[in-house]
Amino acid sequence: MDRHKKFDELKQFAIDRRKKKITLTPEAEKNLTPSLDEMLAYFENNPSFWGTAKANYLKHSVKKMGAHQKTINGVLHNPWQQASKTEAVVIRDEVLPLLRHLIET
């Protein structure tokens, strides 16, 4: 997001979203790193980020990544939860267009 010059906008989106639930100190706002959930919500709310040619295609990738979010979070944060090779490949294949756009563009 930094390369796309959208990190500050994403961060403000995350701050605004969190402020609806909790009170953030200025220090917490300064050090905030958007979560995967906040990033996916940002992408869903800002389809113009992808450009008109890719918006419809990548919105499906965002939804698929959101559907896998519980598994991704579980595997990342719980050393006892595993994903099979098949499940990992399915997730990779479904979110690859989204990741490619973010990395390569």
C-alpha cells in the first residue's frame, strides 16, 4: 500500500473503523498497523483502487480472501492449527490475483 501511495488512507480508514468500537490514544493511532480484516474492508469499500479494468475481477479475489480469513488467522496465530497442502494451494490460487496486483503494480 505504501508503494501505491495509499497507506495513509488505509491507516486512516482503520483508525476510523476502530474508533467506532474503542477509544484510541494519539500514541495508539500513530503506531497503528491495519489488520487483514481492515485491509479487506478497505479494498471492498474502495473498488476504484484497482482501476476500472481490474475492479470487478479483483473484487472477487477480495471476497475469496475474506472467506479464507478465519483459516489464515488460525494458522498464523495458533501453532496447533494446520492447513493441508491442498487447502493451502486452494487459498493461494484464489488470492493470488489480489496479491499479484499489490506486489507487481
